[in-house]
Amino acid sequence: MSLATLKARVAALQAGSQVPAPPSDPVVLASVLTAALAGKVTADPNGQVRTDRYAPASITGAKFADPRRSQFLAALEASGVGRVAKVRDAVPSDVGNAINIAWNSTALVTASGPLAQHVKTTLSLTDAQLNAILADALTRPE
């Protein structure tokens, strides 16, 4: 599907003038539409749609708006010695598990993302504590 086609479909869906057809893979369609609505979709050189790993919406000036995984883990450990080990030990060993995938492949950490939510649940953190860790993470070197 071309970027122009996807943008047209998203615009029609947003305007309520088109009902989406049942997709063959609802998870893929939902993630592409979510990325498209967030402005994180571009076309590759062949004109095919792809989502950007580091989309412009995630960058403010020359800095990411959300911390990188390494920054987040450094801030987490600074908030309490042994916290990273405790969270790591709570990651399921099933490589298909969403938490395992988030632990091993999250690039940018958001408060609502699976990695941050796993940390929050595992350590019984409040929203304020998690937000403080995320804010501290942004001050750490990339």
C-alpha cells in the first residue's frame, strides 16, 4: 500500500466517511493506523509504507521527547539500587511475551508503554514515581 493510499484511508476514517473493511491481520492494521495517526509513517524509496522507529513526533529540537531505554534503566537504578535486576528477573522467559519483547527491544520509553508499565507494576510505583524516573532519564547522557 502506498503512503498516499494510507493517508487517504486515514483521512476518510477520521472524517467518519468510511468504515474500515475487516483486515486480514487486525493487529498489524491497528498498529499501522495508530502510527499513521501519530504522524509516524513515511514511504520508503520504493513507495511502500513503513513506520519510522524515531519519528519526528518523538523528537523535540535535537533531543528525543522520550528517553532511550539505556537512559531509563540508568535513572531506574539511580532511584534505588537493585531495581533493574528486580525488574529484569520479573521478565517472562517466553520470547513471544509482550513484556519480554519490550524488555529486549524498546528503543524509546513512554509512561504508557509496556516497559514502563512492567517496571511500575513490578516495583509497585505510583504514576508520580514513574514520571519522576522518566524525567530523570531525559537528563542522562544518551
